[in-house]
Amino acid sequence: MAKKVLIVGGVAGGASAAARLRRLDEEAQIILFERGEYISFANCGLPYYLSGIIAERESLLVQTVQGMTERFNIDIRVNSEVTKIDREKKVVEVFSQGGSYKESYDYLILSPGAEPLRPPIPGIDRDKVFTLRNMSDVDQIKAYLLAEKPQKTAVIGGGYIGIEMAENLSHAGLEVTLVEAAEHILAPFDREMARMIEKVLLDHGLQLIVNDKVQKISHRYEADNRKVIELQSGSTIEVDCIIVAAGIKPDSRLAKEAGLSLGQGDAIAVDAFLQTSDPFIYAIGDAIEVQDFVSGTRGIMPLAGPANKQGRIAADNICGRKRIYEGTQGTSIIKVFDYTAAATGNNERKLRQEGIPYIKSYTQSNSHAEYYPNATTLTIKLLFTPDDGKILGAQIVGKEGVDKRIDVLATAIRQGLNVYDLEELELAYAPPYSSAKDPVNMAGFVATNILRRDVKIKHWEELSQLQQEEITLLDVRTNLEYRQGHIEGALHIPVDRLRKSFTKIPKNRKVIVYCKAGLRAYLACRILEHHGYEAYNLSGGYDIYLADRH
Amino acid sequence: MAKKVLIVGGVAGGASAAARLRRLDEEAQIILFERGEYISFANCGLPYYLSGIIAERESLLVQTVQGMTERFNIDIRVNSEVTKIDREKKVVEVFSQGGSYKESYDYLILSPGAEPLRPPIPGIDRDKVFTLRNMSDVDQIKAYLLAEKPQKTAVIGGGYIGIEMAENLSHAGLEVTLVEAAEHILAPFDREMARMIEKVLLDHGLQLIVNDKVQKISHRYEADNRKVIELQSGSTIEVDCIIVAAGIKPDSRLAKEAGLSLGQGDAIAVDAFLQTSDPFIYAIGDAIEVQDFVSGTRGIMPLAGPANKQGRIAADNICGRKRIYEGTQGTSIIKVFDYTAAATGNNERKLRQEGIPYIKSYTQSNSHAEYYPNATTLTIKLLFTPDDGKILGAQIVGKEGVDKRIDVLATAIRQGLNVYDLEELELAYAPPYSSAKDPVNMAGFVATNILRRDVKIKHWEELSQLQQEEITLLDVRTNLEYRQGHIEGALHIPVDRLRKSFTKIPKNRKVIVYCKAGLRAYLACRILEHHGYEAYNLSGGYDIYLADRH
Ligand SMILES: Cc1cc2nc3c(=O)[nH]c(=O)nc-3n(C[C@H](O)[C@H](O)[C@H](O)COP(=O)(O)OP(=O)(O)OC[C@H]3O[C@@H](n4cnc5c(N)ncnc54)[C@H](O)[C@@H]3O)c2cc1C
Ligand SMILES: Cc1cc2nc3c(=O)[nH]c(=O)nc-3n(C[C@H](O)[C@H](O)[C@H](O)COP(=O)(O)OP(=O)(O)OC[C@H]3O[C@@H](n4cnc5c(N)ncnc54)[C@H](O)[C@@H]3O)c2cc1C
Ligand SMILES: CC(C)(COP(=O)(O)OP(=O)(O)OC[C@H]1O[C@@H](n2cnc3c(N)ncnc32)[C@H](O)[C@@H]1OP(=O)(O)O)[C@@H](O)C(=O)NCCC(=O)NCCS
Ligand SMILES: CC(C)(COP(=O)(O)OP(=O)(O)OC[C@H]1O[C@@H](n2cnc3c(N)ncnc32)[C@H](O)[C@@H]1OP(=O)(O)O)[C@@H](O)C(=O)NCCC(=O)NCCS
């Protein structure tokens, strides 16, 4: 007999599961329940619709109820909320058009997504304090922007969605203040890398407040109708409206009430087959707890790629094909004005937290051959194990070609490659696209040089500690670079004069060498070591040193 | 005692080897011989300088003699040709400034590159028939363009350099005819993929002649000073100048005369350590025979990335670090006006030649989310083994994001991944960069569907054969698409109406289904199979069918 599959949630995970189910099983009875009015919309495009970068609302609707019904012969029920699961009877309760009814299932797929968090801040639940998750959210904000033409806004939260909102509202002509409680924006990145993006925001005229918490929101209805945000630090911000992008919470209410096992942060617990603690119920997407591919720990990683893939895998499993979801590595990317920031795998914070030993390295490369027009610089941070150089994580910031390099590194992590493998990758080179040694090769060279002990390194955060000792800090950049700014107390000898200048460098002290990004300092270290010095490359050079203190 | 290393050739391989040698060994005596006037120039940038896209001649000089000398303490001798190797005595003979001298070595690195081929065509050795390899070549052509303002040119050879020349000379205002002797341009690609690039050339106003050989070049010195190219077909082309880009020949004269073993096409034979048949002589770059990473066969693969990496490896080996060069997979890329074409691994021609069994699949994807502005289509062709799906090769053509996907696939090939691995790659997604299912994932889905026998396929080249049998050719595109063009004799039922139209399709015949690119035909096949039909997806759809016959 044909199986009957119910799906809760009709967007990234749910719609993907439905389509795949139908492709695998033409007979199955498939019913898709969506609480909202739309299925298959582009959550990820919502911020861009607010600025008009995505001009047409319709283009956000990747599939429609009619289109999907015709193509996949699926019974799609929008404005229909599944309110209860009776696991015993294998029946759900659906609330729709003012009434409720029951629907039985053989299998149930939960893809209810997540809800934007609204931290318990006094005043946060009032008008003109928006969150953004779905079409109705975006319609509300768009209507408000058009009707009231606000001038100032604050975005609370400097994660991906917060920054996308900040940028797009700025494009829409608003003055934007971004408030982040943590010490830097963009939690998937480490501080020094996130600082580069903070600088981009500032350069584009946004106000940025980090390391400060919103305490209270007051609403001046009588006077100018403005909102006043009070921060822990005591400062205040006056705005016309507020966007709260303070993270999300897995929408696991249904699952919880049905007694399914939950994991971290109340996300729905699933096994490697994406099966919940009930073998007839699968769960996917933002609502579930996933295994971190790198560290093996469990947590939430709400991303569209994984949601789509999980939908496909759950469908496969329901149709009797045993397929495993291998975990999420957190590959993610964001456009920030003319910059791109991308990350994959674990960052330093995570590695420290889990007690995983690591080494980090930095490289700066041109997005493509320098001699071909419009090359820009990208900075790659690589994290790898000290023993075998297994790649644990990568973060990249730059204008062009960031997405390409993060995808290569994401592939490398997925396959358990080490930094030695990066040396050998044969990537496509012609002047408009890359260099004969691709930035990923270069990152591999630099990392393996550290592992092979061809160069010793120190990090910018060790510098103040080191400066307590009797060290020589050596700047090997050009005269011009040195004059434009250098680290206090540095001795200056351009690398190309180093071989003739040993007398200037005390022999019995450690030499910490720096240049702009590390290349020349590496050359200098090799020369110094050969002449009996104990030399260290200040990893990432002056640029990373500066980035971290901007 | 410090070792003495001589290097023949001061550009991609040679200069890289020199720099690495110095980094590994501050003591070594390193002498770099370069026959020409310049070292370290950007061969790959030369065509772009002719059009002015690269505006400054200086920017082609990546390193200068002075810069490299100062930085690396290398004895650089330009205008110095190594004319002989005395392996017995470990001495080379150098011709410079009208005289000759000898120089001894402990190790010798040969990176002499290659010479442009001039096929034995009558008239090819006369004036205004140019080849392009180095600075002096480019200076000659540039000077000629400026002085004589030619109007018409022909490029002989439709490989990477030929096409780059054709494009850049067209940008420079010349009317260009590209002549290719083979049945299609761009030998690293298969015909149907190359056809897409041929179309781009035609769309940009170039004349293109394929499958025709140049027989003779006549020079009308008395009359209008034009050159007349006579083709095998009988047709003629009148031009002001000619660029010969008919491939290259490894420059192995020195090696040959010294009695070193040679391989295919007289390339210098080396082992995995890049050592020639003489243990004190290493050879790298365009001059050597390399192992094809995929098929294991040996041949020449003249590319800058490999040359640079080989330089680094040869230096490592000379310094006592045993490092292996694992072979070249032929990852390559070209910009053709607003398009990009890229390839990695083996193509069909090569696989057939080597008798390696393979399956091919095609996908079309958006370069990034369709709903975000400026998404363009890219076509991916994937070649993989029929048993375990190991990836053998990939070819991509499109406007944006081609370089990214080829690099991911190049990484996959380098690591021996199969198409099942592609399904699981977690690549970076935000609307400006990709889709939740990246084009590489999608290529993986389609390939694995074939391997898992979820869909049967036929190829456009089997169609005429198939049409001899009693088959049903079924077009499942929209009415509009069908009206705009379809395959002769096709029955037309849009996919979304298929479930209601079985009566129109004879039961006892094979059904060959096609849509634009394969997605809807795949859905149709799944439906048809379920209803007892023997259905096949016409792989790559109408677009590949058309591409091949343009
Ligand atoms: C503004 C924004 C930008 C984003 N940008 C990116 C990006 O660039 N890259 C990226 O990887 N990810 C991005 N994401 C995250 C991505 O959209 C999610 O990871 C993905 O949509 C998760 O899919 P899902 O199926 O779990 O949840 P959703 O896509 O949210 O779908 C869940 C659906 O279930 C419905 N539902 C919930 N409970 C019930 C119920 N009881 N009955 C019926 N229906 C119910 C909800 O109404 C909702 O429509 C973004 C998200 C947002 C909000
Ligand atoms: C126009 C053009 C465009 C290209 N575009 C690309 C591209 O986009 N991507 C890509 O990957 N590759 C490209 N290539 C190929 C790439 O440039 C070569 O693969 C690479 O330069 C090979 O390095 P090599 O050291 O072997 O040879 P070369 O870089 O050619 O260096 C060899 C040098 O050795 C010198 N020499 C030879 N014999 C002697 C001797 N006896 N004594 C002294 N000196 C000697 C020569 O004068 C020459 O300068 C392009 C090449 C050309 C010509
Ligand atoms: C210019 C040229 C001599 C440079 O050679 P090179 O010094 O080996 O290359 P780079 O300048 O890229 O430097 C790479 C080195 O710097 C190191 N490096 C790069 N960035 C670094 C950083 N941030 N920190 C520490 N080290 C760094 C790398 O590890 C590598 O050293 P290694 O090989 O010892 O590991 C050579 O590439 C050349 O001649 N190029 C032009 C010719 C050519 O390639 N033509 C064909 C293409 S157009
Ligand atoms: C629209 C939606 C329902 C489509 O789901 P889908 O049908 O699984 O996805 P696609 O349309 O990309 O089609 C993929 C299928 O076509 C197949 N396919 C693609 N190109 C093909 C080709 N050229 N030849 C043959 N098959 C092809 C794939 O193999 C895959 O099938 P499979 O899963 O059975 O292997 C779903 O992606 C969705 O709802 N998206 C919007 C919501 C969303 O994702 N939001 C978050 C991001 S903004």
C-alpha cells in the first residue's frame, strides 16, 4: 500500500523533502503543512528585498502552491498549522481556517525551522521592533518603510542576518546603528578577522557598537514617536525603528509536546539517519541538533544548504534507502557591501572551548594575478592540528574570490585533508582568475612551513607579553611603509638590506620580525636563523596586528 | 661546503626554483641563466597587454633582475644562453655578449620552457607572421600594431593562447579570423562544450573556421602588402598579419644534446622527484614530460601552476628534502569575452583513447541564487567511472562562478573523490554567491542518480541511431519553449501535464524524454518509469543537443 507522509513546514527543508519523496515514490501520499501563506520562499533573500536589490517580491517565491502541486502531485496546505502529534495513534492535529482536524501518517517529517529570538528586554515587544524570518515579516517591514519613511534604525545583533539587514537598510537610505553585545560581530569568525568587517561597516557610514548590551527600549509615543535604546554602558540611541536579529531558537514546541528527545538549546535530537527518538518521525533543518563535522560536538547550525540536503536524506531514508547525514561544518558566507567574509569549520574560540590543539596561520593574496586589472587582496586564516596538519577551520575576508577559496577549503575539510594536501592542489589559473600559486596553495605553503619548522611564529596577541622580555622587534618593510605606521619600538631594516645589516641586530636576543602580511618577514627569518639568530615571524604581519586593534 | 646550483631559464619554473632554493639554503651559490632580457615575466599576461587591458608594460615584469638579486642574493645573468652541458665534468657552457664561458655546478635545474610551434607551412617564416611566448615577442607585435595599424588578422590555432590572442586583438580593433584544424577549438574540452565557446566568439563578431587546415601563406608585397592564407578546403583569407598559436614544443635541445633521456614529443623525461636521467640534473616546467594525474599516461602539460610548483619541489629535492611531484591533472581556464571555460582531469577523447570506461552527465545551474540579481547559467559536464563513480574529469562553461566550481572539482579529483562525495560537500551559500544546493552538489546528485539507476540516460549523439528504432521522443518543456524550437518528431507534453496524458504515449516503446537541461525530463522519467514505461533522459537536454549542432 502507498505510504502516507506528512511534512510540517513548507520551506527549505520541508519542500525539498517533499520534492525528493515524490521523485522516489510516485505512489506515496504526501501532505505538506505550512503555517504561513507561502511555501518555498527564499528566506535568504528577504533582506535584499528591503533595499530593492531584489526588486520583485515575486522572485522571492521560488515555488508556489500551484506550481508545486502540479509538478509533484503533493497535497499542499498553507495557512495550516500542525498543533499536535499523537505518536501513539500516528496522527497529527491541524489548525486551519478557524478549525481543527486530524490527519494520520505512516511517516512524519518535521521541518518547522526556527524563531527569531527576542531577548527579554523591556520594551522589545512593542511596535516597530521587528524581526525577520518570513514573508509576512518582510511585508510588514517593507510596508512600514514605504509608509513612514523612517530615517534612523538600530539593528540589534551583529550576526549574518543582522549585518545583512544593516547593509540593506543602509542601502534603503536609513541611518543604521548596529549593536552587538559580544566583543565583535560575526560569531563564526575570530576577533581579528571580524574586525576587518567591522571596519567595512564603519567605512560605509554605519554606526557600530560592540561589547555593549541593550538594557531597555523606551517608546516616546507622545513626543517624536522615537525609540530610545539604553545600553549597559549608559549610552543611548534614538531611532525610528528597531530590527532584532539576536539569533534564533529552534521551533521544537511540537516535538517537545510530543515527547520527542530534545538536545542542546531544545533543538530536536536526531540520529545519523535524521530520525528522531520516534522511528516514524524524522526532523530536519533549523529545528534540529546536528553534529559538528569538525569537533564532533552537537549543537545548532541553522543554514539553508544543510536544511536542503537533510530534506533529501530524510526522504531517502523514508523510502528505504539508508543514508547518513555526516554532520554540518558551518560553511557560511556573507556579502558586506563590497566585501565578502566566509568561514568553514571551527574557529579559535570553538577549538579552545573543546580543548582541541591547533596552530593558526595567515596569508594575504591577490584575488587574481596582480598584473591583471582589479586584483584585490584577500586574507585567509587557517586553523590546523599541530601534529599532522589536519585542517580544522578557515576564515577569509576580501573583496573578490573569497567564495571560491572558502569552497575549496570546505571541500578539503569535508575530506579530512591536511595542509600538506593544499600545497599540491592544482587549481585553475589564468590571469583574470587566480595566480599560478593560488591563495589556497599559498595558505598551504605557509602552514606547512610552520609544521616543518622552517619558520617559527609568534602571534600579535603574544606581543605585549614578549615585549616584557628582551627581544628585538624588527620591521623589514620599506621606508615608506615604515613611515606610514609601525609598531612602537621596532627596529627598521628593509628585508632587501638585511644581509648587510646584521651588526645592527643584537645576537643574544629573540628577534620578532614583521612585514605587512608575513612573506618578507618569513624571508628575513630564514636569513636570520641561518646567521644564528632565534627569529620569529609575527604571524599575519602588521595588517593583522592592526586589524585587531582598530 | 656550500653547494653550487645553476638554473637554466629565469621565468615561471626557474625563478620559482631559485627563490625557494635561497629560502632553504642561505649559503648555496645560485646562478640563474636567462637567454632573454627579462626574468620572471608574466607570460600569461602577454595577450592582455596587446589589447591594453593590461595597460603598463612594467606590470608584466613580476620581478626584475635587481629586485630578485637584492632579495634573494642570486647571481642572475640575463642575455646569457646555456649552450651546452658537460655532464662528465659537471660544467655548462654559456654564451653571452658575443663570447662563451664555462660554469661548473653541483646541481643543475633545467627550466627552459617551450617554443611556439611553426607548422611547416610555406610562407610561415616570413614577416608579420608572429608567435607569442616572451617579452620580445610581445614588444614586436605591439610595435607593429602601433606603427602599421593593421585591420585584419588571422590567428592560426584555437587553443588557449590562440583564443586569448583572438579576443585581445579584437579588443584592439582588429577584425579577427580564427582558424582551427581540428573539428573544434579548445582541445581540453569535448566538442559540445567547445561549441559553446565557439558561439561566444561568433557572437562577438569573430570569424571562425574549424576543421580546415592552413596550406600556404602567400605574401603580396607588391600590391597591398596583405597575406593570403590558403586553406585545405580551398577558401582563402586575406589579412594584414598572422598570429601562429599552433601549440608548443618542449625546448629540450640542451637536454637532448647532453644525452638526457627524453620522453613523448621530445620532452625531458623526469622521475617523480623531477630528476632527469642524470641525478645531478633536475628539469621542470613546459620542457618536461609529466604524468597525467588521472590516466597515469605521460605527456606534456604546459601550465604555469605546475611549473611554479615543480620549481619548488626541485629545490626541495636538491636541498635533501625528498618530495614527489604527483602529476598534472590539466586544470585550466580561459576567459573568452564575458564567458569563462574551464576544465580539469580527462575529457572524453582522452578517456576513449586510453580505454578508460566512463559515464558522462550534464547539469545547468545558476551561478548564484536565481532571485538575486545577475545570476547567469553555467553548464557542468562531469565524467566518472561507471562502477564506483570516481571523478575522471569536468568541463564548465558559463559567465560567472565557473572558476569556483572547477576548483572544487579539481580538488575533488586530486583527492580521488567520487560523485557520491559531491552530494555531501558543504559549500558556502548566500544569495550573491550560490544556491543552497550548489551547482557542484547538483552535478553530484545527477551523476549519482545515474549510478544508482534512478534514471536511465541517452546521449544526443545516440539520438539519430535511436530514431531508427520505434521510440517516442518526448518534449516535456512548456508550450512556449516548444514553439521556439524542438527536436524534429518530438511529442510534446509539458511535464506538469504528464500525469494526465499517459494515453498519448505508446506503452510498448522506449520513451526518450528531453527538456531544456535535464531536470524536468528527469522528473518525467521517474513518473513514466513508475507507470511501466522504459524511459530515458536525453542527457543535457535540448541545450546540449543544440550546442553540438550549432
Ligand atoms: C533573513 C534570513 C537570511 C538567511 N540567509 C541565509 C543565507 O544566506 N545562507 C544560509 O545558508 N542560510 C540563511 N538563512 C537560514 C535559512 O533560511 C534556514 O537555515 C532554512 O530556511 C532552514 O530551513 P527549515 O526548513 O528548517 O526552516 P524554514 O525554511 O524556516 O521553514 C520552516 C517552515 O515551517 C513552518 N512551520 C513551523 N511550524 C509549523 C507547524 N507547526 N505547522 C505548519 N508549519 C509550520 C514555518 O511557518 C516555516 O515556514 C537565512 C534565514 C533568514 C531568516
Ligand atoms: C601567451 C601565453 C599565455 C599563457 N597563459 C597561461 C595561463 O593563463 N595559465 C597557465 O597556466 N599557463 C599559461 N601559459 C603557460 C605558462 O606561461 C608556462 O606553462 C610557464 O611559463 C612554463 O614555465 P617554464 O619555466 O617551463 O618556461 P618559461 O616560463 O617559458 O621560462 C623558460 C625560460 O627559459 C629561457 N631559456 C630557454 N633555454 C635557455 C637556455 N638554454 N639558456 C638560458 N635561458 C634559456 C627562455 O628564454 C625562457 O625565458 C601561457 C603561456 C603563454 C606563452
Ligand atoms: C616572482 C617569483 C620569482 C616568486 O617566486 P616565490 O618567491 O617562490 O613566490 P612568492 O613571491 O609567491 O612567495 C612564496 C613564498 O612566500 C611564502 N609566503 C607567502 N605569503 C606568506 C605569509 N603571509 N607569511 C609567510 N610566508 C609567506 C610562501 O610560503 C612561499 O615560500 P616557500 O615556497 O618557501 O614556502 C616567481 O613566482 C616568478 O618568477 N613568477 C613570474 C613568472 C611566472 O610565474 N610566469 C607564469 C605565470 S604568468
Ligand atoms: C524549490 C524546492 C522545492 C526545489 O526542491 P528540489 O526539487 O529538490 O530541487 P531542484 O529544483 O533544485 O531540483 C533538484 C533535483 O533535480 C535533479 N536535477 C537537477 N538538474 C538536473 C539535470 N540537468 N538533469 C537531471 N536531473 C537534474 C537533481 O538531481 C535533483 O533531484 P534528486 O534530489 O532526486 O537527485 C526547494 O528547493 C525549495 O523550497 N527552495 C526554496 C526554499 C529554500 O531553500 N530557502 C532557503 C534558501 S533561500
